[in-house]
Amino acid sequence: VCSSDLIFVFGQDRVKFIPAGLTCSMCSNAIHKSLSLDKSILKIEPNLETQEWILEYKKGEFDSQSLIKRVEDAGFSVSKIYFNGELIFYNTKNKIKNHKH
């Protein structure tokens, strides 16, 4: 577990997700644009090097299905989602695990 996964801000939920299919900065721009339409997201921090995205949501407003839909609307899919440091969703060829928050 990376130490940045353990940093939480009072009154906010921290989400890390890893999208699949990103190949360039234009891909990231498409996801960023789609996510920026969600008013419950307070902060969007993409890391193009690791392909991990950190999102800060208003406390209690994170919805994994909404995040997945926004990423899919941008033309990509989600490989993993971590909610406040806990893996809550992963998608591989044969397995999908999903917990609603």
C-alpha cells in the first residue's frame, strides 16, 4: 500500500482508480472532461506515468457505478477502484468484483 493511499481529508472520500486502454494524453483528456461533469468530485489528479487517478469526492457522494459510466462514456473501461484505500472493484477478463458504496 502506497502511503498516499492512506492520506484522507476530513469530510471527503478519496478514490483511486486505474482505467484501461489509455495510450496518450488525449485519452486522459477525454476521461478528465467526462469526470469534470460530476459535481460531487472536488479534485481530479491523473498520473499519466502510473495511469492511476486520484479523485476526492464530497463525503458520502461516491458511487462506483457512476464513475465507471463516466469513464466508459469517454471510451475507456475501469480496471480497479480503491475507496479510501480499500479495493472495491476489479475487472479482469474472467472476474468482476463490485461493492456499492
